[in-house]
Amino acid sequence: MSISQVRATSSANVGEYVGSVATTVGALSVDWWCTPAFDAVVTLSCEIPYYRGRKAVLAWNRHFGWSLGVHGLTQGNVLVVEGLGLGPAPEPAHCSDRVAELIAELADWAPRPASGQPAPRIVHGPGAPRG
């Protein structure tokens, strides 16, 4: 399916595309979102080990493409971990391959611990050198 077909206003084209991706990745469910952030959220059967107990999801925005994440702690939220980086409407097989790669890459991943100190804020006063 071409990107022009997915961007068309026909919900049948969008539904067909998202359904194809969901089938290819072996999804448990597809939820349609009416938000600027995502058009659809596809729940996968696997988990990202750091987020044990929460199913992994693929969240799709027709302008930016797919992102891998997990269901948030409250209903109707998604925590995005990584974008697939494949464009707005990649072929379903490419999505499936990239998801498998990311899940494998994230097997031992954990966020860096906070240092306890805020990042330095750069303030340029009048006459301060730039550079």
C-alpha cells in the first residue's frame, strides 16, 4: 500500500494498512485513537523486559510512522520507547522485522539512573560571549 493511499481520507485504506501491520506482527488487538499523537495503537503479545507486566505496543501516527512502546500506567496512555525509523507507512513486513530487532536490542536495556542533579541551564546575559 502506498503512502498516498494511507493518507487518503478513506478510513478503509487506513484500516486495511493498520490491519495488515497488526496481522504481520501477530497483534493481540488494535485500538483506534482520535488524538493528535496517534491514529492507532496495536498491542503486541510480547513485553519489553524493563517494563515487565505491560504489553509492548506499536503506536502509529500517519504523519510520522510507527513507534514501539508500552501501555502506560493509566488507561489510554502509551509510553514510547523508540521510533521504528521507517517512515510514515512502511510495508508491514518491514515493521515486523524492525520490531523483532528492537525487542532483541531492548532485552537488557534499562534507562540510565538519574544523577540527582539537574542539567545545567545555559543563560546568555547582555554582552556575554556567544560560542
